[in-house]
Amino acid sequence: MRKEEHITGRQLISLTVMAQLGTEVLSLPHVGATTAGHDTWIAVLLSGMAAQLGIILIWWLGSHYPKRNFYAYTSQIVGKPIGILINLIYGTYYAFSGLLITALYTDILKRWMFSLTPRWLILLMLLIICGYAATSTLKKLAYISQSFMLFPVICFLLIAFSGVYGFDAKNLLPIVSDGWSPILKGIYAAYSAYIGYDLLLYAYPYVQTQSKKKLLWTMSIANACTIVFYVVVCLVCSTMFSLKQLIVIPEPIVFILKNYKVQILQSVDILFLIFYVSVVAATVYVYFFMAAKAFMHLRSGGMGKQHIWVWVIVCACFIAGFFMTKRNDLLQVAAFQDQLSIFLVVGLPVILLIISGLRGAGRRGV
Amino acid sequence: MKKGIAAFFLCLLLTGCLDQLQLKNLLFVDVVGIDYVDDSKELKVNFVISALREANLGGGRQSALFMETTGANLYEAVSKTNKEIPGILSVLETRLYLISTKFAKEQPLDHLNIASQFASNPLYAYLAIYDGDLSKLLAKKSMKDQTVANFLIGLLDDEKTRGRIPSNKLLHYILGGTQFMNDFALNRFEPYKDSARLAGTSLFSDGRYTGINLSNEDTQLANLMGGETGKNQLIIGEQNGIHYSILVQNAKRHFKINTDADKLRDIAVDIQMDVKLIEDGPELKKHTNKELAKTEKAIEADLNSKAAKVIATIKQANCDYLQLAHEVAAFHPKVYSGLSWREQYPQIGIKPQVKVRILNNAILE
């Protein structure tokens, strides 16, 4: 297996932020409005805090095995057969997540911009871009993410400053008017938007920081950036649209960007969607990278080469993409993926942490 | 890094050529006019297509092509028009949706909602009402030496810049509306000599035209009560037989909701207005503090009585133009939950309280 080079704390921040920001930015205010109403921003904020607990959990698990990545120590915790099964599940999950995000963004591009371009062509181009990047090392992926960080910053500024076209802060009032139940549902719905921090499962031993605490601090900064991004997006959308509108508009951000009138530039919204490809691509190539690494760890000595696994995943995703053409089906699959994410990114690490803790205690007892 | 650059260029390649639209084939719809065909429910849709002719000769000559068609909805109308003229109708540059009074009285927003399905549609085009024969107006080749589109949109742009009319963008009203209550006042055009002019606003209640209008002056006051800062707006009035003209420098609006326990008593609309006194009677004179205070009181009295009339009109139309329901719901949710706003709104006491402060006499002493 190729030896992984170390990345810096700053690179980890870029990678994590880019991995977390996916297609959810576009639809989060809509999804939040259907569950948490005008308290979406509270749900998104609390969801970000819950994600912070998830980060602490993964960091804690990783700190038990500081020299090895997640796929390398699963067998050590639960034994070889189950460890291999866990790696296989994670590999499939990441490949599936990558496909889903690509399919969702293809659907957005198809609806908003490329109505005549065949769907398979857009999907193929996105998959090739992401696959090509995913064949790199973690360090090179970090470099790419750092270069692309400019795009989410531009997107954030465009969204934040769209508020100058008039907003109504009263749309946020009264706060928690329908009790906490809709907000709790909103927290669940928004949690999937923060998934991506699980990159730490693999990246933990390859981050150069002065201490373990510094690593946790670095991840927390990345998560805080994502929280700010999401909360601002939800606040802008909630103050500029009524609840009725947010429920029927699946991508309110695109509608908001239509507001910009620049004499020398037509349709800032279309430009945004093009820029945003870089953010979506960053999420997908991280997932494909994680999937390939998981498959490579199906044998302790390493199984296959990274680039071969990546292209196998890309081909499989391309074929599977032909069966994901209906938007309603996509949304149903996305709902299933949300549940799966919570199990694999929160549930399974908790179980592994408990087993690891028990075994450690047992060893100390002996 | 090479991979990064390669990935970036691949991203740019996504803007492929399968969806290309050649500029020469596009027919840019500048104004969309919507009316009903006689007494039926079929839509009569007018398109004013703008183009620049003889651009090779320098500045070029603006021209407008008028198309009229019918259809069950906007999409059908576009589809029919595409069969009547070579080229592709594009709403990429549409600046104005003009609707007739007849169309506005029947749920017009149900038909306009479909505009949000046009992917390239700028939903921030103006929405306005025309109280006359829409086809006749839009079919005109020019008005005051300008194309119809430039003339109508120019009027709206200029008045909006002066802050005298509501913004009225399409997206503010469709798909349920951006506001708490979908009550609003649309800018109203009326026939004037051989062209058209702005004639106040038409009041809408729950997205439907009520048939009640506000004059230009009433619209200006309603706008100020709606929270417009009113920078450099000219207000002309008369008090005790003396004409006055003031230029608003700044206006601050504040709602005061008075309640008894969980019941709404009344609502005060406070407006604090800083103004320049341009004219106060026929002769120019230097005002003493006492005289200024007297003039302030006189202007306040005039504006208060005018504002009260505006409020009476919007209440008569059951149009919550000031979005008071939102104010009550946001800050007094318990009070709001005990109200049946639509039924009770016309009976709610709404009192305007205008306070005027004369800052100076403009340029002259």
C-alpha cells in the first residue's frame, strides 16, 4: 500500500469544510422549513453542535489508535472477519454516498441549466472529475481542496450580501412558537448536512498537529465554519421568503441569487451553480477516496491499488446512475442514506469505542 | 496541483454546447401582458419582444415586436408563439409583467406561479396593472419617442428610485408571496392621451384585486407608513388655505400595538419625518422658531388627516398593506391567535401619528 503523506491542520480544515458542504446548502432551508418552520436556523445550529459531539466521538476513537487509520484498526477491535465486513460496509457506503451526491447535483444542473444535455453525460463528467481527483493521495486532495476554498467563500459572500435586497427579520418571530418537537425533527433532517467530518476516521494519523487536543480544535474550527455557512444561509432564506414559499421552492438560494442585477453579468445564479460544482466535486472525491481506502483494507497486507478501486467505483456509480433518474426516487434514496449515515458515522463508532474501551479495560485487568 | 487545474478546467467544460442558445435566434421578451379573452377564462398573452436593429451602424436602433396569442396558461402561450415566429422566445431579460384589471380580479397569482418554472426567468421583473386595453397599449410602436417597454419600465424605475412607489417584484407575490399576508398594492398604469401614465396603486387582498385604488399621493403616504425612508420625496399639501411643499429627508416608521390583556385594542402608526421646507405660502420669509413650530403642527395635521384617509381606504379593501398582521403575530403571538384577522381587520383601530421636524428651508433662508 502507498504510504500516506501527512497533512497540516489548515489542510484538514479545508478538506473537512469542503467535504461537509455538499448539495445540502442549496436545499437545507427548504428541507428545514418543511420540518422546523421558521425555526430552521435554530435546528441547523443545534444540529451543528450535535455534529461537534460526533467529531469528539471520532477523535476519541482515533486517539485510542493514533498511529493507524480507522480501516486498519477495525480488525483489531472486533476481530478480522467482522473488521473486514465493517470495512466493506464503509467502502460501499462511501461509494453510494458519492453516487447519491453526484446524482442529486446532476438533477439540479439538469433542471436549472442543461435541460437538453443528456443526464448521463453530466453524470459521467462529474464522475470522471471526482474519480480522477480521488486517485490522489490525501495530501494532494488537501491541496485541491485548499485551492477550491475560494469558491465556497465567493458563494457565501453572494448569499450573505443578497440580504441587502430587503429582508424581514419578523419572519423569524416568534421563536420556538410550535414547541421543540419540530426543531428536534429539524435537527435530525439537518444532521446529514454536516456529514463529512467522518473524514477524520481515516485522516486522524496523518494530520501533523502539536497535540491530540490541537487536532480536535482544528476539526472544531472546520465544523464551526460549516455551522456559520449553514446558519447564515438559513437566516437569509427565512428572512427573504415566507414559509409558504420555502416549502415549495427546493433550492431557495438559486431564487435569491436571481435578485442580483449586474449590468455586465447575466444570471449570477447560473454562475453560482457552475462555481458550486467545485464544492460538490470536493465532497464526492473525498467519498470516493474513503471508499477506495476502505476496499484496499479488506486484506491486512493491502488489496488492489487505489486508482483501480476508484475507477471500479466510478464505473459502478455510472451504471447505477442510470437507475436513479426520477427525482422522487432520488429523494427517497437520500432519506435512506441519511439514516445510514447516522448509523455509520455516529452509531458504529460508538459501538467500536465501547468495545475498544471494554477490551482495553480487560487487558488492564489481566 | 496539476490535478487541481485539470479538475477545474473539466468543471468549465461542463458548460457544454448541447444547451447552447445562439444569440441571433433568441427573441428577448421585454414585457409580458396578460388578460382574459373576452368573458372566457382563456388567457390572452401579449409579448413585447425587444431587439437592437442596425447595430452595425453604431449605436443601433431599438425596436419592439408585438405578438399576441391565447392559451390556457403562460406555457401554452409561449408554445403557440414559437410556432408563429422563427426564433426562440426567451424570458431571460423580461422586465415587466403587466396584467389587466379583469385578469387581476380573478386569482391572477395562480396563473403567474407558473412563471417560476421558467429556469432562466428573472423573477424580479416588475408586476404592474393596466387599467385599459392592454393589447392596444403594448401594440404601440413607440411612446414619447421610446419603445413601449422602455417607456413603461423607465417610469417604474424612476419612481422606485425616488421611493414613491412600492417595489413590486414578481417573486414577492407568487408561490404564496414573500409576505405574511399576501396583501399588496400594485403600481397602476392608466391610459393618458396617446400613451399611458402611472396612476397610483391598485389594492390586492389575498392575491386578488379588490377594485379599489390609491392615488399617487395616497400611494406615497402608504409607502411612508409601510416603512419607506422617503429620501428626497416631495410632499405638497394645503393647510388653512396656504400651500406648502416639503422635501422628506428621512422618515422613520414605528408600529405601536396596544393590547388589553390578550386582546388587541388598537395600533398606532408613528412616523417621525425630518423635512426641508421648500415653500410655505406665496412669499419667502425668514421663520422664527415659533413660526416653524406652528408650521410643523399645521403640516402634521394635514398629513395625519391624509394618512387616516389612506388607512380607511386600505381597510375598506381588506388589504393589510402595512402587514400589521405580521407585526401582531411576531410580537404578540397570543393576541394574534385569538384574532380572525381577515374578518376583524377592517374593524381594528389604526391611528396614524405623523411628527414633522423642519430641519431647514432648503437652499434659501
